[in-house]
Amino acid sequence: MNLKTIAQIEKDLQNIADQVGEKGFAQAKALYMEKVAVVDEEGTPLSAEEIEIVLMPKMKEEEEEKADEMEEEEEKVAAAPAPKSAPAPRRKAASIAARMSAPAIVRPRVWGSLKNFKNDERGDAVDKAQRFGHWLLASKGNRKSLAFCDCNGIEVKAHTEGVNSAGGFLVPDEFETELISLREEFGVFRREARVRPMTSDTLRVPRRSATLTAYPAGEATAITQSTQTFESVLLVAKKWGVLTTVSNELNEDAFVNLADDVAGEIAYAFAKAEDQAGFIGDGTSTYNGIEGVATILAAGTDDVQHIEAGLTNAADITKADIHDLMGLLPAYADTPNCKFYMHKSTWHAGFERTAIDYGGTSGREVLDGYRGQPSFLGYPVVFTQAMESGTFAANSAVALFGDLTLAASFGDRRQTTIQISDSALNAFEQDELAIRGTERFDINVHDTGDSSTTGPIVALRA
């Protein structure tokens, strides 16, 4: 049995394809592969079934002759004087020959369908996952992946103190875009609040705290003066991290799927942290000092910032409770972005049941249900699993109503770092890889009203 690298097998199979053609290639390849064992550049055995090789067929003799003739004609045209404005002749034959002699293209095998990377205008899902996987291993120092990144223009850049106070490797922009898209898909608060990109670790945003007032003006009397004042909303990027492990066997056997899973898990973990901090954060270290909108409103003033309903669970919600909640919201906050926010169980056991009780709905309509995003009295309903569910805690906010973009700012530092180790978390003993992801963001819920003024979002309190 001959040991050969992928590069050697590519060359041999390309020669076989040139000799036997497309029809006889499958059988010739099978005979060839019976006599060789595949290893990577580091000598690690690979399964031949995991390697998909796309070969470029050799040009036929008559095609080569035509290409030569075209090249000769183009050389004659190039030798003749041409006007200065005339474009340079295109060497079509030469480009065809170069394309036909290109090396084989190797794509790793994919186990099942990818769940996180998707085919879109940014590229092919498998290609994106393969590039991300090579970047992950390159940050660990894998020579093969470092060479891949170097050849494909992927930066493997260590973190610097000037960007964020964290170690690891900065995720390149092409992958950071994918991770941000996944976080917005999994999370709610990032998607619904006003996102403010942070180019440094702190950001001050001006916020109008008092407006001008018009007063009656008598004849020949001075007009009463009023002043418009502003205050600053401060966003300070706070560090968040996620840590997980994967087996080395999985890394070798399902390279693309590993990258897909790591991207999805890291994005989901950060999205969950964002939702919990933005909705139910209590200002403690558990939420990095962030106080969430539901927490603030629940602690506020009854009939100003929330409606006191005395609920034990979602089944206790009545039509009157919902109507009082909606009636509490100021007119200026009744914008196209005005929505309900609640746990999915609160919707089904409370709001949805109440909607059916309104009557005028046939059994068939109830069975068919609704399509797409649910709505209540014309307002979209957004599910967030960070909110209260089941048996409600006393004095907790169980549903929100209003425009979250007016109430909260999400400061996004947009810098994710990833570090891989084979020694952390007993990874060495268990033959695993430990993967750590970090990012920085802050949430400031700055407009929820006060004891006498209702803000742009209100709550239904248990």
C-alpha cells in the first residue's frame, strides 16, 4: 500500500483523467485508489471517500489546434499598430489553455446539511464553512490551514490591546458578518433595539431630556423663556465570553460541519446573553451590570410604567388587562415599530386564548391558525424566551408593549475573538480542542418614563 498526500493523488488522478477521459475515469480511479492510502501533509490518514475531486478535462487535439490558430491570429493583431484608444487584444486561447491545465479542486465531504452557514449573495455555504474552519485551525497553528489562509487571502491576526482588552484572534470581517447575521437570527434584543456601532470601547450618545415650551404672549409683554436640554447616554463595551470543547476525532472526520457548529453555537450563546441582559438584567455581575427593560418597568410606577394585573400565570390574563396595557402607551410611541414582547408560552396560554375568546372565529380558522409572525389587534408579537413563563414570579413584567428602538440602545463593539487550545479544560487528557469566543457590547435602557411620565414602552406586571 503506497502512502500519498492529497496533492500527489490529485496529480495522479488528473493524469489518469487526461488519458482515459470522463467515461472511463470512474473505473480507473477505483483501481488506483485500491493501491494507495491517503494522508494529509502532516501524515494523518484520511478516508478517500471524504475527498471530492473535481478534475479539468484535457483538451482534445483538434481543440488544441484551434486554440493555437486563435493564438497566432491574435499575435498578428497585437503586432499591428493600433490606435491609442483601442483596447488591448484579449488572449482568449491562452486563458482557455491555462484554465484547462488548472489543478484539481478539492472540497471536503459534508455530513448532512449545514445548519448555520447559508448560500446567499456572500457565497456558497460549504465554501464559507470550509474557509471558517481553516481559519479556526490556523489560529491554533495548524500548518496546512495556515497555508490555506495564506493562499486564499484570509487574515490570521492576533488580538491587540488597541482593539479590545482580550486575547485570542480577531475574526476576519467576512466571518464576523456571518456571526452577526446569526446573532440577529437567534436573538431578539439586538434585532429590535437601536444598534449603535462603537468604534472605541466607550460611546456617548446625545439624548434630548427637555423640549421647548410655548407660552401665551400678551401684547407688549415679554415672552416666557424655555430651554431645550440634552443629556448623554453612555455605552461602555463590556466583555462577554463563551467556552466549549470538541473532540479531535470530530475535527478530523467532519471539518466543515465542525466549523458550522462552532459558528452557530457561539452566535447562539451570545444572542442568549444579549436577550437576557436586555430584557431581564438586574444590574448585577450576572448581566455585566446591565439592567433590562422588563426589570426597570416592573419596578416602576403602576398605571404609569406598568399595569398591575395580579397574575399567577398566563391563563389569568384578561381582555381588560391587555386593553389597559395598550391604552397606557403614549401616542408618540405608537409607531410602525410598536410591538408586543413576551415568552412563547405566555402568548399561547394567555394572549392567543384571549383572542379566540373574542368570538367570530370558525373551528376551521382556529385549526388552520395563522401564518408567519403572530399579531394581536394589528401589532406584531415577538417571542423572547428570556421573559417570564409558566408560573409568574411576583411583581415581574410578563409582557411588554411599545417601540423598543426608542427605549434602548445596543452598543455593538463588533469585535469577536476566538482562541483554540488543546490543554485548557482537561482538553489534552481527553484529546479535545477547547474553543473560546469573546465579544464586547453594552445595553443602555434609557427611556422607560418615570413616576409621573410614561415612556415609549410599557409592561404588564404579574
